[in-house]
Amino acid sequence: MVDIAEHLTSVGGSKTRGFNAAVKPFSKKDYTLTLGEFTEPAPDHIRQAVAHAALSDPTTYTNPQTADLTKELLTYNGHISGFRGEPAYTAANVTTGAGAVNVLFNLAQAVLNPGDFVLIPSPSWATYFDIAKAAHASPIDMPCTATDNFKLSAAKLRCQLQECKEDYGTLPKMLILSSPSNPTGAVYSEQEWKDIAKVIWEEDPEHKMLVVTDDIYARLVFGSDYKSLLSVAPELQEQVVMVNGLSKSHRMTGWRFGYGIGPESIMSKVNALSSLNIGNVDTLAQVAALAAFRDSNSYLSRGEVEPFLTEMRDSLAHNIPLVANALRNITVTMDGQTIHPFEVALPAENDPYGAFYVFASIEPLVGSCVESTGTRGKSDYVAADYNFAIALAKETGVAVMPGSFFGSGGEDHIRIMVAKDPNLLEQAVKEMERFVQQLAA
């Protein structure tokens, strides 16, 4: 038997997609609240542009990003990030890929060496950890709790950087930050970004640590305007790569178009890797992206928001508190005590939040009488959120994502995707209530 590369032995592929496949036989379509995507298709103008191109234009090899696409992409990112580069970004600062994950993967391969460390505040998107491992690096999981609003504080970052210098004699090679966060929806404020930037500047005076900001949910922010790291700390331009895409903002998860913007020296190597592993982003995906960017820029240049995005934001701004409050209102009696089985930390009235998830603690239920098979008995106990999510799907057809997939900060939590019809969400929560009542019986 041919041996697998040693550094890949602990890389198991996408945990979230794997779990979604595992519960698919049990989950009901309307109650599948696992993967982060809208049920509606991409906006009409995007699909029409692709349909026209598919019937009339050649679908041959093409450039990774054409001049028109790069121009519209940079304009779009400047609008949403509030930062166009000082000096201004050009095509040499841009890479495109088959989704943001492809950009992140190529970026890690381009900059990480064996023995390098990658700081990842958790809960964070599960794939960050495996991307680091696949590049021979070691992820450092920094758990952030509900008390921290699931965000990395400047003080915690400073302590971690100093600890790395003391323990390993070097700074981490990479820090990955996401705002809004998957799975929590946490959004960094302007002051929080300033505080983090100050720590990076002071602890890394030689600018050796690459900071990657995953901005994929940047258009889905509620409660205030979105702020990017570079919009408040432009002095970090030469050590920050912004990664984004159209999956969430334009309902294009299946189209697979992502991009990165950063220092030319790094982007040139990322583009070289991209030429080897995908050649170019699918021709029709580029057509879709160009249509998306042009339409969005026509609104953003006037200080307006695209009508389809306004509808999406309004829907999510309604659904997130709907599900969060419904879960918080559930009570069960266990061991003679009335408890709230789901604990959900809601943002303060004026605090921003985003994405399209509710991240709920099930800590009061851990140890209840249920096993991963879904059967109940006095000797069977929930060992973790994974078993809870499996049992929930088997008993009720409601599929949610285990929080432990998102790092140690997500243990004993579940992530619920709420980009669904609110009536279906209410029914799903009722099924969850019925399930926990059975656990307590």
C-alpha cells in the first residue's frame, strides 16, 4: 500500500460538509439547518448573464481574472471594505479562486512552512484548522467565550503572541480573523480593530506575521455599518490579505467564486499556485461575478444597497432574534429543577452582529440520557454536541451543526442556520423543544 503524506494524516476534509452528508438520511429537507446558504437562487441579473454567455460566448480557457473583472472587483471591495489601498491596489494585488476556501488554501500553501504556527480564535470556521495542517503548519486554537462575545480581545492576542515568543522563540506566521464570524455572527467594532492593530504593530515590529481577514459575511451586518481591519488600520496594508467572495452576499454558494487582495509579493505566488491547481476560475463563474460586481457597484457608487440584499438583510434581522428568543424561552424540568436547555448570547442593543446563524450553548443538556443512536436509557449519555446533533436529527429530522467543529471555543454548542422561511424555523424550534422535553422525561 502506498503511504499517505504524513502531514495529511490529521486532515479529514470539510467537517461541516461531512456532517451534512451524515445526517442527510435522517433530516427533513425543510429542517436542514446545517450548511450556510440561502434557499433562493442567485439574483436574476446574474443568472441571465450566465445563460446568455453559455449560449453565445466561447467557454474556453481564459485568464484567471480579466481586466474588466479585476477593475469591477477592486471597485466593489473598496466600497465594502472602506479601503482601496495606500498606494491603491492594482491587478497585481488580486487573486481569484474557486470560492473563498480555494483562495485561503492557496494562500496558506504560499506562505506557511513546516513548523509554522497559525493563530485561530475559536469558535471559527472549521476549515481554517485543516487548511493550516495541509500546509504543514500547526494551528493554535484560542478559545473565546460568550463572556468575550466570542471575539478575540487585544489583551488575549497580546498574551498569545508573547507566549509564542517565549515558548517557541518566534511569532506565529499567520493570524486568521473573521468578521462577521462563522459560527457566532460576532462583529468587530472600529475600536476593537484599532486595539488589535495596535497589538500587532507593537508585538510584530518587523511585520513578519500575515493577518488574513475572512470578510465573506461583510455584507450581512446588522446594527451598524461594517468596518474592516484595514479601514481603521491602513498601516498594516503590507501584512494583511483580505479574502472575500460572492457566496453569501449574492446567494452564489454553488458558483464558486472567491478572491483575495493583498501584497503583490504574496499574491504572485498565490496566483502561481492557482495556475497549477485550477488553471482559472470557471469561465461562467467569472461571467456571473462580473455581472454581480457591476450591478452592486452601480448601487454602492450612489451610496445605496442592492434591493435583493436589502431583502436578505431584513429577513435575517428578523430570523436571528426569532430563533434565539424562541430557544431562550424553552424550559425543561430535570432532576427536580427547571432549567433553560439552550443558552443564547444576544448582542447588546447597539452592538453590531451578522451572518445568518444562531450559536446556542447546550451545556445544561450535556450528560442527559441520550446517545448518538437516538435511543434513550439511564446508561447512555451525551458526550458532546456532536452526539446531541446526531440524536436530534434522528429523532426529529432537524439537522444542526455541532459547535465543536469550530474549535474548542465551540464545544457544547450548536450552530443553527436561519436563512429559511420563519414559519419553518418556528416549527423546527418546536421539534427541538419536543426533543429536549423527551430527554428530561
